[in-house]
Amino acid sequence: MADSATAKKPGWWKETVVYQLYPRSFQDSNGDGVGDLKGIISRLDYLKSTGVGTVWLNPIYASPNDDNGYDISDYRRIMPEFGTMQDFDALLQSMHRRGLKLVMDLVVNHSSDEHAWFKSASASRSSPYRDYYYWWPAEKGTPPPRYSTFDVKKNAWQFSAPTNSYYLHIFSRKQPDLNWNNPKLRQEVYAIMKFWLDKGIDGFRMDAFQFVAKDPSFPPMPGLTEQNYANAYNHGPHLHDYLQEMNREVLSHYNVMSVAEGAGRNPQEAHLFVDPDRKELDMTYHFEGTGVGSNSETYQLTELKRVFTKWDSAFAQTGWQALDLGNHDQPRMTSKFGDDRPAFRVASAKLLNTFLLTMRGTPYCYNGDELGMTNIRFDRITDYRDLAALNGYALVKSQGGNLPAYLKNLQRFSRDNSRTPFQWDSTANAGFTTGTPWLKINPNYRTVNQAAQERDPDSVLNYFRRAVALRRQHKVLVYGAYQLLDGPNPHVYAYTRTQGPEKVLVVLNFSSENRTWALPAGLILDGAPWLNNYPSFTAGPTLALQPWQAVVVPLR
């Protein structure tokens, strides 16, 4: 067991910066158009150079790839497109040699329908694996309605002829839900976790774990819709019993980080997951922040402030949270929360990274956001690869709906916007592959790429490095108390961070115009800014802020 990993001090995950790496789109090493483990190994020096300490890898397990690897057919094998277990072992060793930690996705709300467990369970009602999944015998009639956002018909029940039964899948029909009420299933999951932890990985990000606990009697849930299903499925019976058992049997024996995706419907519920006295998980990763402005053309800064301030206050005394503005299920943060027009892309990308790296919690940077990569905005449905986008299009088409409006919405919010290949340089295919990329590359790669930014001291990338280094140097940016200033201001987000005698002011102009901001009474600037995304800054009772200017300045 990995109990003796003395290099990892308790709570290291509070001071790290996590880099979310989407392996399919990061670096292809063999010309098949798909990123792979050898490709990641070839770029580890770059990752180390950014200053991040931990890499969260999206799933690389064996999978038919119905939902980009989140449908797992063998939890102890590597997807051949990504490489071999030897490649994985080499990756982990190469990362640890550079002082980088590796966190993996744990996807156990569901498996693939091609997993050996499900193949057996769906063949016979007497299969020893039957109770690893949820079934509704057809002789009992139609099962109680359950909504699925991934299904063309939005139905979470799929009929399976061999046993004349329906199985539950709250995601794709190729992702049958695992039955956590079954202790044998839970022991299988714990054994899988130990398999990877014993290899030496540094933790798990637990996918869709808020949905694993279900009432097997399936009581009616009237009025389920796309708007409310996530809340309806969230926090089911025995969820915390399962987590405490997992901690007892697995997590407590390793010095690792555990983070729950979407834990709880509100900060109070989320806090239950990460209160140290409860012995469950280390960190919660919520979606209310990335949800601000979803499915609308714009967003309100006051709403963003309200959400982040609310979540900070819930963890001010105990527990710990993740901070993010983007991930593999969201549009690019610079396109959604910044201004990706050429005149403002650089400044707004720097501002958003400043925000993430100066808030209390563990920052999560999604790969490419350190370059200010942007949405690709496909014109045709045939360019998309995301299952949710394709099924949604098919549904709108079958209902005679407004397809141009649906496509316009995808241009802003499709998950494929964040999945386009990483932009390494200005050569063919952005240096990602010598073959045909699995998903088209954003045409702006000729100007927005890592090689160009490496040479430019004022690039988004080099600014990101300075911001990460600043966070490492000043623990007030990790642990300091957060206080919102001028909450109603619709353009400027300002706050202080305070730890002991150290106090710092963060002022962010979330707009594409010049703004002024008056210093509140009692705040006195103390010297030059620690961080500023413009060459100039004039101190005074009223700050003059340029478009998307971000300033971090010490206070007396």
C-alpha cells in the first residue's frame, strides 16, 4: 500500500493547482488523430513549466467510446487508442520524477453496456451480476418515468429483450447505472480503486457521484425535466453511508486527494461531503459557477459574484472547494466569461486566470485556458462529435423544431468547444497530430498557440505562470479570508484576501470598456501590484481600469 508516501504532506491538495487534461485532444504521438499517453509524456516538461502541481486526467480506461471514455468496459485496462498499461506506468513514473501528481477519473455511477458484468447481467435474470444494475421486469408494466439528457427520447429506461426487462441509464443507453445498494458491487469498486492507488496515483475525481444512490423501488418523480432532473437524482438514500464506507476501506489508507463532482444541490449539502469530521472526501467540485449565464447570450457579473461569494462562505471555517470556470463539459471560459474578440481575448483570458488563482480553494485550469483558447463555433452538425449535441439535434429535428436556433446555441455552449485539440504551434494541425484530427482544430491556432506564447513575455501563458508562482509564494492567496467589496457593481469584481498581517486587494474589470473604481474607505495600497495584466497601473483614491484589467495589489 501507498501509506508510506512521505513526500505528500497531508492537505497538499489545498496548495496545488490542478491542470485538467483531456487526453483525446492533448497530443497525438502516432498519427491516428487521437491524443494518447505517449503524447502526454512528450509534453510533461511543458506542464511542469506552467507551475501546476497536479494533473487530472479524463478517463483513459478501455471503452467503446460512446461518451468519450465515460462508458467503461474494463476498469483495469487502458483504451488501445491511448496506449498500453506500460505507457501508463511510464507516464506516472515520468510525472512523479518531475514532481507532478496524477489524479484519475473514477466513473462508477455507471459502466459501459459492453462491460463483462452487464453482458452477463443482461443475458439472464439469474446471472450473479444481475444485481450490479437496476432492472424493471416488463411484466410489472412500464417503469416509473426517469429522465435522461443523453437519450434521443430523453427516456432513462431501455428495454432489453433477452430478459424481458428494462434497465436504468440516466446517461446514454450504453451507460447502464450501477446498483450501489448491492454490497458486492461496492466491494468491486473499492478493489478497482486500490488497483490504481497501489500503482501510486495521487487521487480520484469522482464522476457523477452525486447520482450513485438510488431508491431501488423507484417511487414516482412527477414533473421530471431537463431543468430539474439533476436535483431530483442528487443526494439519494445512503449516499453518505457509501462515502464513509469508501473512506474507511480505501481512501483513509492512502495520502491522496478525493474530489466529488457536483456534490450536493447547495453549499450546505456539499459541505457534508468534505467536513473533515465526517471522514468522506477532501474537496467538492460544484457547477453553480460554470452554470452562470448558461443558455443565454450574456451573463450578469453580479450573479457570478453572488455564486462565488456564497460558496466561499460555506467553506470559510471547514471543508474545501474546487475553483473552476471551465472543463470538458463546458464552453471555453474565455468565450463565455471573457471577450474572445481579438482586441480583448488576451486581457480577458489573463483576468479570468487571475480570478481563479486568487480565490480561496484549489484552482482547476482546463487545458488550453492557460493560452486563452476559444470556442470553435462549428456551422454544421456534421462537425460535432459530442453525443449530447448529436442526440439533441436529432430530437429537435424529429419534433420539427428550430434547427438553426439549436445550432446557434451549440456554437456558444457545445461541449466540443472545449474539446478541440490543443494548439501547440502554427504548423499543420497545430502540432497536435500528423494525421487527421478526431475533432477539427480551431482555425485561430495560427496565432493562438503555445509556441508563439512561449516567445512572448506578455502572453497569456507567461502571465499564467506568474500568477501560479505568486499563489505558491503568498499563502494568503490560498488560505486567506475572502471579503467581497462593492457587490452591486455590474462591471468590477473586487475582493480582499487576508491572513494574519498580510492583506491583498484583487480588482477585476469584467468589461470591454474603461472603468473607474473608488477605493473603499480604510483601504490603503501598499506598493506596486503583485500582478497586473497591463503595463501600467496608477494608484490613487480612484483606480482607472482598462478593459479586462486585473490587478492584485498588497494593502497596508
